[in-house]
Amino acid sequence: MSTARAERLVNLVLALLSTRQFLAAERIRGIVSGYADAASDEAFSRMFERDKTELRELGIPLETGRNSGFDPVEGYRIARRDYELGEIDLAPDEATAVALAARLWDSPELTGQARGALVKLRAAGVEVDQNAQTVVEPRVRTEPAFAPLLAAVQQGQAVRFDYRRSGSPERRNRTLEPWGVVSWRARWYVVGHDRDRGAPRCFRLSRVLGDVVPVGKPGAVRRPPDVNLLEFVSVTGGQEPAPAARARLWIAEGRAAGVRRRATVVDRMTVDGVDGDVAELDLYFPESAADWIAGHGPDVLVLEPDVLAKSVQDRLELALHHQVDRR
């Protein structure tokens, strides 16, 4: 970021913090140093939009609204109650846990938000160690619909999106008043009031197709106080589909912990001099299971069914060919 832009953003934050009223864009243009350099109204508009986006990405709560019903245009402000942090007292191990949590997300949007949280903690005098070592570092992956749906929840705004039901290629348009986004059994769901059905519903994010489009004004949606989102998903939307097949696997001793957690060990076997367990595993999505099993390389061997064994073998051979080609 250039020095001029950084100074302009600091001036913008100070201006929006110093007033309780909403400041219109033209008013901001006149009082914030740096905006007067804009060559035209259109250039100022582009500059201001970029700055607002930058502030929000930094985690600064920029509010929009009007001072009265007679104001013709919306204005902007930063509420101190939302901007200022209370006293934070983290023990060294707690600060390390915060840093590890910031490295957990495998999503560009959430990675940026996590880094913004670390910036706020450091501004409050809390030292966090981002270089802390961890033996196992899982990654939390999200769907493309996650960020826009989470933003809609935070802004209290309804959304519209196309949705594909389980086992059907047909897509249907849904209009939802979102109450929250939760994870249950390694899947993400959005819970809210479905306007099309006139009742609460939950939708799996992996089945949301295309763009999530905001509908109506921010602040119009409010979550009912007595709704437990996770319980709602577990009761109404989290039923597992019937397994498509059952696989029989050989798992090397002490290896492939992720496969072991999902499988049931039924026997012992030695393969090429390596001891291991024979385990059974229900498959709900065989194609993705082949990718997942192949990722464990020689530590997991498919014994049954043959079609899965062939799929895994094909993937391993393809990976080997790519490796040879690079040499």
C-alpha cells in the first residue's frame, strides 16, 4: 500500500470515529485529506469504494445509515463501541492457540479476516506467535458460497441463490433470510427462514450453485433468539445418505489416521512384509473416495471392490507419470 493511501485511510478512520452522525460521501470528500486530489467525481467514487473495502477487510466496522428520514443520501460512520477492543489478557499458550487458529483456514476470505484479527490483537498489546510449530495442522475448507452467506448473516440481509437437492440434477431458486452458518459432520450449512416455503430451513453450502445475490436492505433480517442452529441442522438437515458401497482396505501399521477414524478394523494382514490392519469403510461418494484414498499412497491398499481398487490405481499411476515428466 502506498504511503499516500495509508495516510488517507488513517484520516478516513479518524474522521468517521470523531462523529456520531453519518457523514455523506461528499462531506467526507471535503474533510478527509487526499480525496481532493481526485480528478473527477467518478475518480473519487472509485477511490472511496476501494477505501471502504480496504477498511472492512481490515476488520474495521464501517456502518452505513441516515441521520433522519429526511436525509436524501446515506452516510458512513465507525461506532467506537464496535471498533475499540476491551481489555485482553491472554496467557502465552492462549496467544499461541490464537495464532494457530489463524493458520487453520484454507479460504482466501477467512485467511484475510484471521490476519485482521491478529492485527487487532497486536494493536491491543497482545503478542501472538505465528511461527508456533504443530505436529498436525488440519485445514478448514469452505465452499464458494460461504463468504457471501456469512456476510449476509452479519449484515442481516436476505439472499437469493440456486440450489440442487440431494440426488437430483434439478436446480431451484431459493430466497432465504439467513440466521447463521454452521458446520456439522464436516459439512457447512446455512440456516434461516425460507421465504418460498414460509418456514425455517437449512441448506448445505456444497449444493448452492452460482452466485449468492443479496436481496432487500441490510438490517432487515433478525435471528430468532430461541433457535439453536447446530441442533436444527442435526435434526432436519444432517441426515446421512445411504452408503453407495462398502470398501475393504488394508491400512499400514500406524499410518493413515484419517482413514482409520472412519473405518472399522476387522482383521490383521501383512502386505509385502509390512504389517497392517484390514478395515471396512462405508462409501457415500465413491469417486471422491478414490481421490482421498489415493492421497495416502502405499499406506492404504483397496482390497474390495475391484472398481474402487482400479480407480485408486489409475490415480496413483497418473501421479507417477506426472512426477516422471517433471524430471
